[in-house]
Amino acid sequence: RIYARIAGTGSYLPEKALTNEDLAKTVETSDEWIRERTGITQRHIAADGQTTSDLAHEAALRALEAAGIAADELDMIIVGTTTPDLIFPSTACLVQARLGAAGSAALDVNAACSGFLYALSVADKFIRCGDAKKVLVIGAETLTRIIDWTDRTTCVLFGDGAGAAVLVADSDTGILSTHLHADGSKKELLWTPAGVSAGFGDGVGSSGTIKMKGNDVFKYAVKALDSVVDEALEANGLSKADLDWLVPHQANLRIIEATARRLDMSMDQVVVTVDMHGNTSAASVPLALDAAVRSGRIQRGQLLLLEAFGGGFTWGSALLRY
Ligand code: ACO
């Protein structure tokens, strides 16, 4: 069997950090409320003119360096993003040009916060079937560009950033399985109701900002994540005790803790970055992964469960031997 193994990871956060105290000066909120309800203390904000592909490019360079792979060796670049630079070309094409990897396939995947898991799954399939040997997978977002800064129920939650992983074909080990799901019937609970064909602006009652019924999303997310982590373990005949690390989507510390409890995992085995990054959507899982790899917590040979839930709704997991 051919596996897709993570050969290297990288990530990038914009320089500017916005603290809860900064936000409390502009909307009616408090550091205490945000920390208690979400676990977030700060988030990073892209500079004026800094785009998703700028963040993605930085993360990609670091992942390629860590993997010891040159950009022109890549067969494919996949970017999970909901905030592409342009309608087209895709962010993946923009990154490809910057990397000098002309000739490789390049595509974006839009699955909101599950974007990296969806992109990882596509890459895994291409490698496993033998059509690609080296694939760059990126999750990158400038979500703060679609935030209504007067809406305290959403503006405190999100941040910008990018994370990347280089996958290579390996005969020994790597991604064991990925599991993807969606439920498009719940779109009004978490969406940005504006776009090319539906129209921008007042026509659709929105200026293109994120709308979320947080409470409903919370309940749905916990349930969906419970089932997807069980599914991943069952599919591989593994038990909760086999897991070394949970690398969850970083939306809310309470959701992360609920999943850890479900898996009987101590929070020492859970990678948490939501406190410093906020919810960076498709970037959150690869940012967390890279943080844990670079700090030496995640080690080669360990069993990792990655999971995410987001707009769509979409959700998914990946079980892998790092
Ligand atoms: N500061 C102070 N008070 C606030 C704030 C704020 N920033 N935001 C809301 N409140 C108030 C509300 O108005 C409400 O007041 P009321 O009781 O007088 O009406 C009260 O706090 C409680 O609000 P809830 O929405 O019930 O708070 P909850 O505990 O559910 O936390 C949160 C809200 C953090 C949004 C939570 O529901 C959550 O994390 N939901 C899931 C988000 C998620 O996972 N999204 C998926 C990924 S995102 C993507 O795909 C793009």
C-alpha cells in the first residue's frame, strides 16, 4: 500500500495581534466574557494589502524547507480557503506562481473551517492512487476581511493565518484514513450570504460578512465531532487509548474540551492554539499541527487525530501516523 506521509509542516501569522482588551474598546464586550466563552485572548490580523496568498506563500516556504523538498518537485498544490485573494485564478495558482512550481496541478477547496481536512483528504487520495507523489496542502485565511466589526457575537472569534503540510508518497506509514461529511441544509446557521451569482451588497441583505447563530452551531459541532472521531477509530480498528495527540479545529476551547472528554484524552494530549490565534478557519488545524511539531511535542511515529467542523456545515477527520 502507498501512504501519504507528512514530510514537513510550516505556518505563518500576520504580525499584528489584536487583544480582547483592544476589541473591548470598540464593541460592548470584555476580556473576561471572551476568555470564559471561547478561550481566546488574542488573534492576528493581516496588514492592509496583505492577502490570503501572501500568508499561504510564507507557510508554504516553511513547510517545503522542513520537508527538504524544492517547489519544482511538487505534483500538486491544494489550498483550503474561504477567503481567496480573487474570484479567479485560485489562491493555489497564485501561490504556485510565487513558489515557481509551474506545471503542477493547483486548486482551491472551499469547505470553510474544514477546508484543510478536505484538502488533505484530496491530496491523500491522489497520492494513494499513484497519480501524485509530492503534494503541498495549505489552509489559509484572511477571515477578518469578512467580519462585521460592529457584531460582538462574531467579531471576537476570528483571526488570520496560514498553515501548510507537504505530503509525500511513502511505503511504510502516513495518513491511515480521512472521513468527510457535510450537511448543506443548515447553511443559515453559519454563512456569508453574498457572492458572485447570488450578488453582493444589499440585494442579499448582507455586505458580505459572516453571520452565525453561535449557540446552534456549537451544539451541532459537538455532536458531529463526536461521531467523526468515533468513525475514524472504528475504521482503523483502533481504540481511544492508541491516540497520542488530538489536533482539533480551533474554534472554541469548550468544543475542544468536549471532544477530548469523548476520547478520554487529557488536555496534555490536545494541541490548543485558539487562545493565541482565535478561529482561523481552514488555517487552524495546520497552524496547530505546525506549532506542536516545531515545539517538539508531536514526534515521529505518533498517532494523530485531526478534526474540524465549519460552515456548510462541513466536518471531517484524518487519522495519521506522523
Ligand atoms: N461579549 C459579551 N457578550 C456577548 C458577546 C461578546 N463578544 N457575544 C455574545 N454575547 C452575549 C449574547 O448577546 C448573549 O446575551 P443575552 O443572553 O443577553 O442574549 C450572551 O452573551 C450569551 O450568548 P450565546 O451566543 O448564548 O453564548 P455562547 O456561550 O453560545 O457562546 C459562541 C457564543 C462563543 C459563539 C459559541 O456559541 C461558539 O463558539 N459557537 C460555535 C462556533 C463555531 O464552532 N463555529 C464553527 C466554525 S466557524 C466557520 O466555519 C467559519
